[in-house]
Amino acid sequence: MAEVIIRDVQESDYNDIVDLNASEVQYTNVMDIDRVNYLDSLSTYHKIAVLNGRVVAFLLAMKDHCLYQNDNFNWLFSQYEEFLYIDRIVVGRSFQGHKIGSLLYEDIFHYARAEKIPVITCEINIVPPNEFSLAFHAKHGFREVGTQWIVNGQKQVSMQAAKP
């Protein structure tokens, strides 16, 4: 496989991010250009993985005191004074299993250590289950720190944390 380049997101990448997110929307939430722009404005870390000139993955994260209104972010805010919240990581289906998500996680863990952020957090669907994500995050040191029901009781998520 050619070299994967990890770089900061640019506004010109937004359409690719929307398309990539839509291809995996069963594991995340719908996101249009306005939503990407909004989340990008709140993010402290927003990077893409590029392979052969094509956006194949992205990772978006927020720091603890941003003004993000999100049930999962708010739950984590009630538990931790300082944290980095991974709002979403998406790897295109045909690129899964090629360690591209792991490259993004290596990069964000390096970022968190450099910024002296003590914990990285996220949530993973457990109802309906996302077994692949649970295994991926466990491999990267994430452990469950709680659960909660969201979307009017339609989804249950495992709240996860890892030390960078």
C-alpha cells in the first residue's frame, strides 16, 4: 500500500468528509457541510488520512471546555476536568483493516501527550452493537467508564476513556 498521509482538514476537504461519513452513517450520525463546518469550528483536532490523493478517513475531536452541546460530551464533562473527546472517527469501508484508523489514533495520542491532556474519551454504540469499534478501541487502550441511553432510548453507548 502507498504511504498514508495524515494532515489537518481544510475546508476543501468537507465534501469528501460528508461523503465518507455518509458511507458509514449506520455507525455514526448524519453530517452535512454545515455540520462539518460547525464541528470543525469547535474542534481542537480534526485530521484526515489521504491515500493516493483520496480522503480515506477522518478523525474529529474536541477539548473539554468547548461549547459543544452533545449528550455524550456533556456526560464526559461531568466526569473529567480535562479530556479530549473523539466525536467521530470514520474509515472508508474498503480501507478498513489496513491500520489507517490506528495511524490516526497514534497521531491523536501523540497530540494529547504533547498538549498534556490526561485522558482521551469517546463513546461506542452497544445497542445496536458496534463490535468492530469495541475491539478497535480496546486494542488502543480504551476501557468502559460508564454507559448511557441516548436518542430517546433508541441507542445505548459505552462511554470509553484511555490514557495517552
